[in-house]
Amino acid sequence: MRKIFTAVAICLLPYLVSAQHIGERTLHFNDTTRKRPLTTEVWYPTADQPKETKDFQPFLREETARNSGIASKKYPLIMISHGTGGGRLTLEWLADVLVHKGFIVAAVDHWGNTFDNKIAIDFVTPWERPQDISFVLTGLLNDPTFGPVIDRDKIGAAGFSIGGYTVIALAGGRLDYEALKNYTNTAGGKKEVDIPEFPGLLEVLQSGKVDESYAQSPKSLKDPRIKAFFAICPAIGQGFVKNSQFNEVNNPLYIVGVESDSIAPYRTNAAQYHRLMPKSQYLLVKGKVGHYVFLNEAAEPVKNNAPIYFTDDPSVDRHAIHQQIAGLAAKFFAQNLK
């Protein structure tokens, strides 16, 4: 199996340290109040040797040491929020790099919004996601294995697509739900709602159930325990129209957009967030780089079965894009979680 990290490490020095391997565990949390099981993958530095699996791997990835030990020291923690209809493993390329930098990384399966558990209402109630991250963060801090080794003063969050919105909400951004609803009634808004992961969501939005969910949700989703935020192609920027919606954002925030994003077009999403938060850092990746370039590199059978998600324009090198953005994230978190 191809090993991605070797090439990454060469390009990202001095932001990476490569002395340790990657440990991996799967944890199961359950927010019974909101009836949301929250399966979570945790990657962490370990001295234990990884064991190569002979099982089919859908993504190209670095081998990990399953359920291995972790040294008794303090590590910074990065929480990861996946894109809509994705899953906790779809940004493993980012997790790998951060672990080699010396972070613990935890990625959450957002209930009802994963590729293998699709519930319509959970595709259009994004305010549930920041609450998922906060709940799991509390669980990790109380966990007997990870709680003692997490540096509670050095916690960050990264997210892709609707996960990008998730981390911005955790930073203190407040959604204008009426502005978002109004946008979905425009031609551009209807196009953005019509996502390949779950067609027909416009009908769900108009059912009244989403209004009811929003009315019951906290209006501020800020988590003060998280000190730095990295948003990749953040979605639903149309629900942010005033600078005042970011009055609570007082921590470093980095936004990445791509020029050829047809799912969350950068002008109405990544650039919109940056325009309203001029102190945020911002990168627009030029060229024919599309939205799904930030999913893992896939094995050939998976690429053939789902080309929309795993095949890029011939001019785009997904691996190189991952190296570039992972390097930025590693540097950003190292500088801002001190």
C-alpha cells in the first residue's frame, strides 16, 4: 500500500516531527439528551509499531497502531468535523500530518449526516454539529485514557464544508437563519441545496421541521475551550450577512477556499466569511480545484464507483493539495496553540 506520509514529511519540514508512529482508537459517545450517538476516531502519537492490515482499504492511508499506548505527557488536541454526507475517516490525511506534528486528533461522525447513516433532517440542521463537537470534547477530557494527556489550554478545531461552518460556529459565529432561508429560495440557493450526497433536501427545508429545530437550538454555539479554528471550504456562508454576527469570534481563524468549488462556491462562502471577518487569515487555491479535493485519496475501486468525489481535473494533484493545506494547518495550530 502506498504510504502518503513520507512525501508529506519531506515537503512540510520543519512543521512536522516524524519520530513517532500513529496510534488509533475508536470511541463511542452518546448524547442521550439530543438522541445522538457520536462515534469518534482518535489518532495520537505512539511509540508502538503499526500493523499492516490485509483488509481492503477504501482510502490511501498511513498504517496505524490500533489501540496502542500513548506516552504520559501533555498533547494539544484538534477536533475535526467532516463534510455533509462524509464521515469521521474522510479527512485522515489531515489527521496524519497533525499527529506527526505532535497533536492528538479526534474526528466525530455527525449523527444522520454520514455516508452510511443518512437522515434527511440531519442534513439541514447544521447547528446540531457544533454541539456534537462540544459534547465529544467533554467526553474526551473525561476519558480515562485521553483526558490526562490532553493539554486543556491547547485545543483547536478544523472542519471541511459544512464542517467548516461547524468550526466557525464553535468560534462564535452566529447564523442568521432567516437570511439562509431567503437564499435557498433564489436560483443560486436552490442549486447549492441540491447536493449529490442527498437530493431533494429543498422539500425538507420547506417542511417546517427545520424551523422547529432551529427555534429549539442555542443561538450561540461558541465553545470557549477551543482556541484556534481552521475552516476548509466552509458552507452556508449565505447565512452570514453582518459583521456583528462575529462579535464573539476572538480567536485565530484560518479560512481556505478553492476557485472551482461548485458545491460551496467560494464567493458566497469562504470569501463571504473572510469579508465579514477581516482579521481572519484567508487562502484561495487557484485553478480547477474542486470541492471534493479535500476528501481522502481513494483506492481505484472506490474512485471508479464514486468519481464525483474522488476524481479531479487532470490539472489537479489531490495529494499535493493535501500536502499544502495540511502544512498550513500544522503551522497555524503550532503558532496559535502556545
